[in-house]
Amino acid sequence: MKIAIIYDSLTGNTKMLALHIEMTCQNEEIVYIGKPKEIHADLYFIGSWTDKGNCSESIQQYVKTLDNKKIVYFATCGFGGSQTYFDQLKQRFKQILPASTTLVDCFICQGKMPESVKQRYLSLLKKNPDNQQLQLALNNFEQALSHPDQQDLNNLQNLTLQIIHQVKNPQ
């Protein structure tokens, strides 16, 4: 089975996931791994960082060109507080896919954010020390520092293997 791993990574988190998918798919024919480009494959792993609650602009534009394809979406996001948020990200991604394209599955996990984000939160907290939302955001920043972690990578590996089996053996 021909597999393409297409991703856009701002901080390296999504690239880490892409490389882990590549390692997991070592027994398959990986025809491409990298930035969006026209390529033919049987299965596309499409990855992105999260930009204002959606995938990156380059990934949005790319997936619109993938008619009649099978796609697995993987993403990282700084906010990792709830499965509800991850489900919203998945739904937003599904909305940009061509109607003929199949979203086989999705993997989203938290990813560490740049130090500049923490500094912005701290600066805002100095001006608004009682702001609970800012305190929650700062706590989330600290929680995200270890992600993607080994458990995230294990979960991604297990899902990737399940997907490959599912696509190779449709019922």
C-alpha cells in the first residue's frame, strides 16, 4: 500500500508525529513525507498544527485538492483540556474535505507551545492578576510542555497500525 505523510509543523510537534507515523509504517511503501505537494498514494496521513481552532492554511488548501482519497488526519494543539475540543477540531477538518474524500480516522494530541506564549500570559496576568481564564491558560501551557509524550506516541502508533490493517482488509 502506498502511503503519503503530508504535514505542516510550526514548532516541531506535528513533525514528531509525522516521523513516528513513518517509523510505524516501515513495512509499507512510503511514497512521500513532507510539506504539501501533489503525490499519488492509497492512503494519506495529513498533519497540522492548530491555528485558531483549525488546521494550518497550507493544509486547508492542500486537502481541498484530494478528491476520492482516503485520509487520516493527525494534529497537535496547545490546548489539550478536553476531548470535546479535539472533536471540534476533527469536525472543522471534515468540513473542508471534498465530499468524495473519506476521513478514515483522526488523531489529535496536545503539543508544547513556544516560550513566547507563556511570557504573553504572564504579562497579561500582571495586568489582570484575578483573571481565572489567564491562570487556566498558564496552567495549560505548563501541562503541554511534555507533549507529545510517549503515551501520545504509543496511542498514535496503535491507531496507525489499526488503520493500515483496516484499509488493507476492508469489510
